Amino acid sequence: MPDIFIKNTKIYHDNCLQPAEIIIEDGKVARIGKDLRVSSSDLIIDAGGALTLPAGIDVHVHFREPGMTSKETWYTGSCAAAAGGITTVIDQPNSIPPTTDRRSFFLKHKLARRKSIVDFGINGGVTGNIDKLGELWGLGAFAFGEIFMAESTGGLNISEEAFEAALGEIKRLGALATIHAEDEKLRLECESLLKTYTSPDYHSKARPNICEAMAIQKAVGLAGSLKTRAHFCHISTLEAVGIIRKEKYLAKKAEQPSLISCEVTPHHLFLSTKDWERLGTFGKMNPPLRNLQSIKALTNGLNDGTVDMVASDHAPHRLSEKDTDVRQAPSGVPGVETLMPLMLAAVKKNILPLGRMIRATSLNPAKVFGLDRHSKGRLAEGFDADLIIVNPRDIRPIKADLLHSKAGWTPFEGMDGVFPEYTLSRGEVVWMEEAITVKAGRGKFLAGAGFKDGSLNEGDDNEDDGEDDSYGDDYNKG
């Protein structure tokens, strides 16, 4: 008897929507077909004609734990992910302490394992710790970075010399470097010229397009010379799209696989410098909001495949922290719960086709980051049953008081979203009827390719983390 039988649904197959039924057994997609004639099942879901799609994979979140649990925790962040249709996340290293050595990796792994309701990977941080990257790789770090080429939240930016050394070591390990590309020298020069500038768009002027373009060009050159795989986080400019498109074209012309991949965020796709007046400091993030020309270039890049994937860069801060002067306000916006709803709404508005959205939110993240080793990223027989059921006609405004992040606000307030009716993670319903349906700790740790068996079974993992454990079993906000 199957665990779950989904009937009366449609799936995206062979470049079109087709009616289908889905049998899920032992957490995997067991069969996809028509008229499967299942007599009984533990759970039968009648989708009522709604779509069943691969759940989202978000390769760029900051769940803030350990160290900043007033902003987010692994429990609240993962609940937000599940409610928005994300079932796999990769967390970034700029927590407190940063994830830069064995002890800090053990701590984050323990907290995530106890609290996350979705599957998770953990990135290793890169500072002056070149000698620690090998041990982080052996512990199961999924990738390295984001490597900060300029100052940002957490103060993990590194020198050009350390950056080059890190790329060399990452190449030696056979790992992936994920890069936050902004030029620090130019950033400092721009800030010095804007000391008396007080308009809301200060942050966009302090980190102009050329700041990102220079850093990406430099990183592309270094990665190419060292033969290091490099993934560019949250690209935001038309110049960045042009540089990456050229690099991919040259690799294709040479009949070589490209060493370069990149992501774009919903806030860079759907918000612009025109939103500074509305958002004020709540629109401050790194890299900053860009003009409409860059948004058009990012959208075109997503549609033609230059941009590989969409990631949220979920970086929550409390309302009180953001509600201050633009120079003092921390950079970052919440977004893990709104990524899939915004992208599904974009499909409905013909901004991009459904097939491209699926590639950008599941297939490509799995391929680039190696999550396909863990049976992630596809609605196909034998793969994990990480699925969402959505009605594309059910478009509704995004409202902060219905979201699950501790942040309590969203820069997308009032914008259209298509939220999932069901979210399934490894064949288990984690979101249904506007409620989280599972307990903390069901999420599975997904180890990177360098993981060594037994490396997470040592005493360090049993040490007291000192973190607040007051999280609920049922987080049904809204």
C-alpha cells in the first residue's frame, strides 16, 4: 500500500502540463502515470486539478542560529521555508560564531538537526582560515562561502590575497566557491564621496553597478586561471549578466563545461530603486536595489539560461533594527517564504515560462550544488518526494502577518504571490491547510561531497550550545 496517492493533478512534463497521478512510497516518488488504480493508501490527496511541482531548493539562507536567535532560528526559518514551498535549504556561515572551523560546524549542525523541519546543508566560512577548509569539507560542508569580497553582515570580508589562496584550496578539495562579489576598495571610495548625502537611495549609490562588475570580473579571472568552480551569489546588475554570459559562451565555444554559475534573488528581480521611497531602510540589502535596466537584464538572463537559479538570500532583521538611519540599519531582507510564491506569480504574469521557473528553483540548484546526489531537484521516479501542490489561479497579496519568519515584516508587502496548498518533504506532508504539520527536528542533514563517515560522531557535538530551546512543536502563525 503506498504512503501517499496524489490524484486529479497536473504535472509539467515534456514541456507542457499533463494530467497525472503520483504514488509515493518510503519518501520517494514511486510511480507517475494515469489511471494508476490504487485501491487504498495511507493518505489520498485529491489535488482538484491543481499542479504538483518539484518543491523549491533555496541555496542561500541565513537562519541566524547560532548567535542571533532574536532575528531567526532554525525552527522558525524552516517553518517559513515549508510554508512557502521550500524543502531544502543551504545555510550561510555568517552566524555567531561564524562557521569557520570544526567546533562551530558541530554547533550549527546540532542546532539545525534538532530544530529544522526541512532538509538542510551547511556552507563553510572563508576568512583567514585556509588551513581549516579541509576539515570543514570532511565534516560535510556543502560549499565554501558566501566568500565576501566586500564588507557585509558578519564582517567576514577577506583580502584579495586571502581570496586567491582560498580559491586555490577550494580547487584542491574539488569543492565549489560561492562568492559575494563587490569591490571593497571602490565601495569605500564611494562612501567617502557620499558623507553628506541623506536621500533614501544612498545605499544604491554607495555600492554602484561598477562595484559588483569589477569584483565579478576579477573573480572570474582568478577562478579561470585556477580552474576553480565559482558560483556568484545574488547578482544584481546588467554588467554582471553580461560578464557571466560571455564566460559561458566562451566555455561553450571551447566545448568545455563552464566553471561559472550564478543566482538572482526575488528582491533584485521584483524590486528596484523606485522602491526606496516606499521601503526606506527596509529596502537595504547587499548588493543594493538597482534600476529598471538591471532588472530587465536579470529577467532576460533568467529566461535565456545565463542566470542558473533563484535564491532568496533570506537575511532577516528585527523591525526595530531596520527602523533607523540608512547608514546604521543592517543590510538584509527576509525572503525564504516568498521566493516560490513570487516566482509562481511571475509565471502567471508571463514574466517567465513554467519550465524555466522549475529549472531555476529546483533542477539547477540541485545540479550545480550536487544535491542530485541526495535525490533532490526533480519530480521523477526514484527521487525524493519533495513536492508542492499549487493552484495557479489562487493569487493573493503577500502579508507579513501571515508569514512565519521571526522578522515580522517583508519588503514584498501587498505584492502578488501563489502559495502552496500542500508542501511535501521526502513524502511527508509538512504544510497543509495553512498550518505546519510536523515537529521540529524532522529535517535531514545533507552532507557535501567531501563528507567523511563518522566525522560528526565526536564529542564536540554533545557540548552545551547555550542557545534558547524555547521553540514550539506547532508553529501555525496565520
